[in-house]
Amino acid sequence: MTDEDDVYLSTASQRKRYGNISAMTLWRWERDPRLNFPPAIDINGRKYRSLRALEEWERQRAARVHPPLSPTESRRMSTGRDGNGNSAATPERVAQKSPKARIRR
């Protein structure tokens, strides 16, 4: 596929592609150097991005290697306890301990 064959998405299409994000979110992505968001081309004051560049950016983000878990985090995930035998807070345990809200009528 050549550059001439590439498809360019409007800002509205880009926002829809990522779950109807706000214009502000897209603006922030453009300006955050850590994200390495693909650059836009400007045509008559409107911003367009290459679909191919967006797909490559998505692949790179999906392939990011997460840092390995520390031994304590790994133990907590597998046993539910930290290195000292204390139970780790899980969403289920937190829900069990939290008081139930009273409904007033």
C-alpha cells in the first residue's frame, strides 16, 4: 500500500474510533510526548490522521511490555497474601468489610 492509497480519518472519526473520546482528550494525546500519538496533517484548518499510522500506534501500545511484578506482588496475586502472611485487600474482601448503605425512604 502506498501513501496515495492510505485512508485519512477526520477528527470526528478518530474520536469515535477510541470510544467517543472528547475533543479535549484527543488534544491532550496530541501534546503528550510519552504517548507518541501519530501526527496530524492539516487540510483547510481540519486535522486528519493516517489510518495506517493510527493502527501502527495501536499495535505498539498493545505490545508494550508491562514491568514484571515484584516477588511480593506476584505472591499476593497467587495466594491472596503478602510476604508476611497478611491477607491482601481484594475488591471482594473490601466489599465484605464495608458497611452497607442504608436506603432512606
